[in-house]
Amino acid sequence: MRAKMPKDLEALLFQLENADDIKKVQDEWAEYQAANENYEKNYPVQFANLVEANLKFKENKSIPTPAEQMQDFKERIKTRIDDLLEEKQHHDTYELEEANDNINQREAEYLQQSKELKLTFDTQTPVASKQETAKSKSGHDIDKSQELGISWLKQHQQQEEKQHKQEEKTEGKEQDIKGYDFKLIFANMNQSDKLENLDLSKDELEKEDLDLEYE
């Protein structure tokens, strides 16, 4: 009965991720197993013949046991898998580099197309439109300055109107005070006249009384 491939070899084998390579290694392992089974069957006879020859010819030759031979087969399979993994790594690296080169090439083409498009646009854009753009920008700056000037003028006018109203209120109060003073003066003058008239009437009355007495 053929033994299964050792687990460490299987772990390496399935890193190949390629069905064809995996199958090739499995077939090679099966051939080694078949050869070792046949060797194990014939090993006793071969070993006996070798011992007899060594005694006869005074030699010290040896042959590997079936276990030793199977270990040699395992080392061969491991070397085979390592070679395939190295090839796979080189292949993956090449594909990655090729993909990066394609990406870089596409990016370079895109940048070149963008530069050409921009150059074409700048070349075909009329000079007048550029001047109009600059003019409109300048006009915008002037309009903005005018807006600032108008805003300042409005604020100045509002301040003047406010100050004028305050002055009018102050003048009105002063006029009221002056009018009040004038009324007081006029009232005082009327009272003085009345008093003088009263004094005069009193003298006249006294004079009339004296005249009456003399009569």
C-alpha cells in the first residue's frame, strides 16, 4: 500500500496554486513510491548477494535500505517543489512589474493627453477673451470700490442728519427758554406800569380829599 505524501511536502505542494504543476509533482511522487515498493521486495535478495560478494572479494560495499531510499525520494520531491515555487515567485513578480509598467504607461499617456489638451485650449483661446476677462476683473474691482464709497457716503450722511436733528432739538429748547424769559420780563414790565398807575391814583385821591376839606 502506497504511503501518502508527508504533510510538510503537501503544504509546500499546494502553495504552487497551479493545478498542472501540482498534478506533475503528485505523479512524480507516485512513481517514486512504486519504485521503492519494488526495491523493498527485492531488497533481501540484493542484500544477501552483496554480503556474499563482500566476503568473496573482501570488499565492504553497501546498498541503501528501502527507508533510506524513500528518504532520498522525499528530498527529490522537496527540491522539485522548491524549484516550482521559485519559478512561480519570479512569474508573479514579473506580472506585477508588468502591471505596474502598464499603469505607469497609462498614467504617462493620460498626463501627455492632458498637456496636449491644455496646450490646444490655450492656443485656440482668443486674446480678446483674455483681455475681456482682465477687463471684467478690473471692472469688478472698480464696482467694488464704488460700492465701498457709496456705503461710506451713506454712513456720513446718516451721521450728519443725526447731528442736525440733535442741533435742532437743542435750538428748540434754547428758544423755549428765551421765550419764557421774555414773557417774564414782559409780565414784570406790566406789573410795574400797574403799580405806577396805582400810585398815581392814590395821590390824586388824596389831593381830591384835601380839596374837599378846604371847601
